[in-house]
Amino acid sequence: MPVPVPGMVKADFYHDIKVSSKLTKDLRNLPYALEAFGVPLEEVGKACADIITQKPGKVTGKTYSRG
């Protein structure tokens, strides 16, 4: 079964993350990165559902991309 390559998912998981003081500035930048590169959670969920409902076959190593 093909396995999707994980990427950035636009979600709000970072709101409750506890980080060291050295990473605080990086955490403040995370929303901007997710806005620019993150795939919306609804789109990821639909793609995952489509992948897991496919009939097993001989396709392996397939990479799924947005679009």
C-alpha cells in the first residue's frame, strides 16, 4: 500500500506546546510557516481517507502531492 510522505499540516497543535526559552522565538514563527506551507487539516484528512480505502494492489512507493 502506498505511504504518503508527511508534510506540514495547518493545525493549531502548537498552542499548548511547552518549549525551552531558547525555542520561544521559533515557536512564535510557526504560525507563519504553517500559513505559508501547511496543508489544511480537512484536505489531509480527506486524502488519508481516500488512500486507506483504496483496494490493495501492486503499487508501492507512490508519493502523493497536493493538487
